Amino acid sequence: MLLKASSLSRVALAHKVGVDKSLVGRWVKGSIHPGEHNLSRLTAVFQDHFAHLTLADWYLEEAEMAERLGISRRSLDKSPNEVCADSPFARIAEASGPELALRAECYEGFWRTARPSVLMPDQVFHDYGLFRRREDGMMEVIMEGAGLRFEGWLFPMSGNLYVFLFDPVGRTPLIVLMKGVSLPRAISMDGLLLLSALDGNRTPAALPIVVERLGDLSGDRQADDEAIRRMVDEKPEPMDPVPSDRLREKLYADVGPAAKDAGKDLFLIATGALSRGTTQAGLLG
């Protein structure tokens, strides 16, 4: 309630209080409650917006607290930043929950993408980032490259991976659909990327994309976030890179009339997919 009324984001509040944003998310959801130390810090932050707020107010009923601070409940009923519990997107998160619980470790790690440029033919772009499961169970995705940063969510369902990202420069979503792997540790994956190009007409485009593992997360969120920025500069190679000729064949496959006559098309087929995983013993598949 206080977040909405003060127009603070969870990230901004986490920064001011000095905690991880995922912890703020758990407070908002009610899965855990702040201790006395964090309640004191929260009180100090929100006093900039509600001068009469005291530590004791946190123990009031929500309606009583709103009345005491002069917050209009009606104005807080709808927020564009919250996903309604019965929305289609919330149903996607719910449907992916069981598979995410079982398969999250398979996909967690640092990754490099390879994708053709929409505006510069024959130019391959690489983004560097991570797939990481948060404390609330969601799998977050952060990718940086070509001066852009994309953030969003990954949902595994029915053996495939659905990734929804947001581009703050183009102010548009990006959607990636990839074939998952069946073995315990994903090494590379391929699929399709849907986006609006950054040309004058914001042309819709569908592109092939390949994602290759760079390494494992350290478990330290801040260190892992900083590692992404180093990767953008250092451009490390994947752990088990797809051969360059095979990679370009995938990214620049002929999907025109001649390819159609040859039995090839834009869709992935099992025999041509680059999605593969490994076991601890080194079995690939």
C-alpha cells in the first residue's frame, strides 16, 4: 500500500533500505515479514512521503493505517505495475511452476546469445547475461549487448522455454521460444526471437537465436550482476561452443521458396535442433 501511494518501485525501496529487491518482493507478497531492524529502516524511508508514520503503525490493520496516513484506498485499487492474479500472464507463471521447480538448476547460469541483425545483414549480435532463480521461485533473465539491456522472465513448459523480455530503449517486449533439454544441465539451446526492429517503422521481425552456456553463477547476486558487465567487454567464449559454420548455418538458414522445395522451413525440427544438455559424467544429448 505504501509503495503504491508513494510511487516507489520495489527496486528503489530495496536500494533505500539496503536489501535485495527479491526480499522486498517477498515482503509485498506476505511470504515473510520484515524484522524490527528493517521495519525501522522502512519507517525512515516512508517518512519522506508520510511524515506522521511511526514504527507502531506497521501493526495496525491496513484500512486503519490508510485512514491515519490519509491514503485513498480507491486510488490504489489498480496499478499498471502489478499483474492481476487471474490474468493470462499469471496463469503462465502458475502453469510453469511445477516444471520450474524440477528444472530450474538445468538452466541457471551465465549465457551468450547469437542472433542475426535485423538492420545490418550478415552481422551477428551477441548478448551476455544470466538465467537465475529468485527467492520467490521465478526465473529472471538479464541480458546485455549492443548497448542495450533486457530484463524479464523465463518459463519452462512442456519441454520448451518461453522467455518474455522488455527493451527499455525500444520500449517494446521481446519474446523468445526455445527448445529445452532433457538432461540435467543445458549447454546450448536454439529457438526463435520475436521483436520490433529499431528502424523508423519499428518493423516486426522473427529471427533464429542460439543461446550457449558461459559458466555457472557464483550465488552472490551482486557479483553475478557485475560479471555480466565484464562479459560484455571481454566477450568470453561458451564452455562448449557450437562450431562457427554450424552456428551460421542455423542463423542464416535459407527459408525461401527454394528451401521449401527442399523440405526446409522456419520451424524447428528434432533432427536439426541445437538444444543439448549434459550429465555429470559427460553424456551429451
